[in-house]
Amino acid sequence: MENQETSRKNFIKLLTKSLGGAIADNPILNTLIGNEDVLRLNEVQQEFMVKYGIWMDENIHVIKQIKAEPNNMEWRKKMMALSEEAADMQETLTDFMKDRTFGLIYHASIQKMRAEIGD
């Protein structure tokens, strides 16, 4: 349990830092959300974002590999598995998106992912 708490705190620190850059670069986000808003997520939302962050890192890696090796079936299978994981998270994500702060943080993370994969 202590390890999960440490992971959550580390993720929040990293998310806050990465959001700081995204906020500074995006005047619209800058007016909507500040770093302190990340800390307003409740414990369940924070745990979801940790899980989502791990999924997002894996997804970025697989997308980059598929771009490098478009015919590699192993990477395509991995992408299908990640897509299934995303589908499993969809109901929770839809519920959390009703929260303005969560929605802004989620959208900032999507922008970060798109920037990393070059979309």
C-alpha cells in the first residue's frame, strides 16, 4: 500500500511538472488550470491517472514501434491489447470527465501524448 501511495505521489509530481510546460505553452490552458488544480483530484481520480499514465507510456512506445515497423504483427497485437485496456477504462473515464479539473488534466495529457508521437 505504501508503494502505491509513493507511486501516486510521484505521478502527481510528474504530471504537475509536465502540465506546467503544457500550461505555459498554451494560453487557453493557462487561464483554465494551474498546477495546484492537479492536487484537487480525489484519491480515486489520482489512482486512475496513475493507471492511465502507465497505459499512455506503453501506448506511446507501441505507436512509435508501429511507425518504425508497420508490418510487425507483434506490435500490432500489442496495440490491440492496449486498445482493449482503453475500452475497459472508458466508463470510468466518461464519469470522471464530468469533473472540470479532471477533464482539463486529461486533455493536457492527450496533447502531451500527441506531441510525443508526432500527431
